[in-house]
Amino acid sequence: MRILVTGGAGFIGSNFLNMFVPRYPEHSFVCFDKLTYAGNPLSLTGIDSAKNFSLEVADIADGDVVNRIFGDFRPDLVVHFAAESHVDRSIHDPGAFVRTNVVGTMQLLNAARALWKDPSSSTARFHHVSTDEVYGSLREEGAFTEDSRYDPSSPYAASKASSDHLVRAFHRTYGLPITITNCSNNYGPRQAPEKLIPLTILNALEGRELPVYGSGGNCRDWLYVDDHCEAIWKVIECGQVGQTYNVGGNEERTNIDVVRALCELVAQQTGRSAADVLGLIRFVEDRPGHDWRYAVDSSKLKRELGWEPTLRFAEGLARTLAWYIANPAWVKAVQAGEHQKWLEKNYDRRLRTANDGRTNS
Ligand code: NAD
Ligand code: DAU
């Protein structure tokens, strides 16, 4: 297969590529990524020299560039991770989320439709990676199923909901062979330190304050990133075209419990007292429109495709902390914005060509 992975230099996409590029040398993979602040070429170290891997630095919202890449590579499979993904950023700049998550998804769908002229006779597939946030917020009871009503709270969630609707509409209207996964909160290696778990780890290791929004009682369902990647692969291989599958970890935790657990782990790893690390916690102003609780019912994925999460939360947290401690060069580069400098040095000219004279911002 020729597999186009959008957003492959981000958190989940890079873990996906690190798992599957070496596992499937018979498939070729192209990572299609704009390398925004969230995309990091260092996350591809090790696979970047593999014969079955290459990187295209480009913007999914630019239709001409998307068509050029589809024409050159002629993918049989598109795995679409690329997105603006941080809820707090979407509150400050919703437009960027509409551009990438809605317009960008539409450009990819258009290009796939043009390439796969007769989808019924091909083995092509467009897999869209989405989120449980499209379903909105739960109170204390219940869990999202594939039939839950869409009710997004943040501009990020609204833009992902729009992209899901477009993907389904291209299936119903044009017969495009699609599948969708809606997943809960991921954690693990290579996640940018703007999200709760890596932010807490790095601040705790460096003795900085640990911000907890509101009361800390908001609840998320956590899934280790490798388990999410295996779920996506399972859906690509065995999922039914046109179907949506929810993916969750069955590991619900309040935010304050997550932060406290990380403080205890950091204390154990560094020999500091737990009280000292816990003392860094600060309750801060709440996120506007903050969803109270997410919980995901992934019984369809288990029943129909046999997927289940393999890693428990305590073990996953310990592995994640160990990864951040073992990779100071990655951390330092991300904190210093090194990849943006790398991008300017290595890709400036090519980006300008790809973007037809416009500079990449
Ligand atoms: P991320 O922010 O870490 O990575 C996003 C990647 O997309 C980056 O490499 C970035 O450079 C790239 N990108 C952004 N705009 C682009 C553009 N215009 N053109 C090309 N590339 C662009 O995100 P993530 O956490 O890895 O999430 C990946 C996908 O999974 C997203 O679609 C997100 O909605 C979804 N998701 C994430 C989670 C989670 O907990 N992180 C959970 C469920 C679903
Ligand atoms: O549910 C899936 C979603 O999970 C994905 O679609 C998103 O891309 C991903 O970012 C994540 O969204 P959240 O908003 O849940 O993740 P975040 O790590 O930003 O926040 C997790 C919880 O922790 C949330 O309730 C807000 C809170 N929080 C977050 C930060 C960054 C804090 O209390 N303090 C913080 O500093």
C-alpha cells in the first residue's frame, strides 16, 4: 500500500509512524505535515532514514499542494491526523481551527475523490481520526456511544465535528470509502507540553507551578497512544466502510487525581519529597466552556473488531514519565522552538515553492 499520513509529525501521528513504518517495510509511507509548532521532525528520528518513509512539508488547506501530493504519490490509504488540536488555543484563535480542521479536511476529501474515480472497484480508504469531544460534555453518569448526539462545546470540538460531517457526507454523496474513529484523551511519548500530562510532567521535574483549571474535578478517559494507534490500524484493516468506531481507555480520572498521581511518580523518580512536588499545584481560573466529563463506550470496536486497550493507566503514566526523563534533547528542542528553526533552515525554499510564493506561517 501507499499510505499518506497527514499530521504525522504530531503527537499521535508520529507514534503511529514509529510503530508501523518498521513493522510494514512492504508499505510506503508519506508524512504530510505543515510542521506547525505542534509538528516536530525530531519525533520522526529513527524512521526518517527508512527506505519506505518520506516527509512532505506542506499545508492540507492549500488545495493545489494537496492535489500535487495526491498526484505524485497516488495513495491507496489516507490516515488523516492533521489538525489544530489544543482546546485552549481554539478559544483564542478559532479561525486557524476552521482553516485546518474544516477546509483542510475538505481539500483532502476532494483530492481523494478525484484520485479514486471509481471507489467501488478500488481498495482505497480515507480514515479520519477524530475525537470524543464532538459529543460534548457528560455529567456523572453514562458514556458516549457512536449514536450520541453531536454537541461540541469549544471551537476546536466544533471544527472536528464539522470535519466528521464532511467525511460522512463524502461517503453518502460520492461513495468515498471512509472510516472514522472518535477517541478519548491520549497520553504517551512525544506529546507537546501544552497538554495536561506532559505539561505537568515537565513543570514538576523543573520545579515549576502546576496549573489545575477550576476545581480539578473535570474528568477525562485516558488511553495510551500506542493502544489508539493499534485501534486505528484495526479499523483500517477490518472496519466496515462508512462506519464510525469509538475508542476509549476505560480509565476515567479527575484532573486533580491525574496531577497528584504524576506528582507522586516524579517524587519517586527524583528522590524529592512527595509533599514538595504536590505543593506545586495551583488551582487557576477555569477554561471557558470547560467540558465536565468524557467517557467513551468502545464496545462496538471490541465486539466487531476484537480491539481492547492493553495498557493500564498507572503503567502508562510511568512509561510516559520515563520517556520524558530519557529524552532531554527532544524536550529542550521543543521548549526552545528548535524545530521551527530547523524548518526555516531545511524547508524554507521548498515551502515557498510548494505554497506558490506564499510564505508559511
Ligand atoms: P498534534 O497537535 O500533536 O499534531 C497535529 C499535527 O498536524 C502536527 O504535526 C501539525 O504540524 C500538523 N498540522 C497542523 N496543521 C496542519 C496543516 N494545515 N497542514 C498539515 N499539517 C498540519 O495533534 P495530536 O494530539 O497528535 O492529534 C492528532 C489527531 O487526533 C487530531 O485530528 C486530533 O483531533 C485527534 N485526536 C487527538 C486526541 C488527543 O488526545 N491528543 C484524542 C482524540 C483525537
Ligand atoms: O478528548 C480528546 C481530546 O483530548 C482531544 O481531542 C484533544 O486534541 C486533546 O487536546 C484533549 O483535549 P483536552 O482539552 O481534554 O486536553 P488537555 O490536555 O488540554 O486538558 C485535559 C484536562 O486538563 C482538561 O479538563 C483541562 C485540564 N487542564 C489542562 C491544562 C493544559 C488543566 O487543568 N490544566 C492545564 O494546564
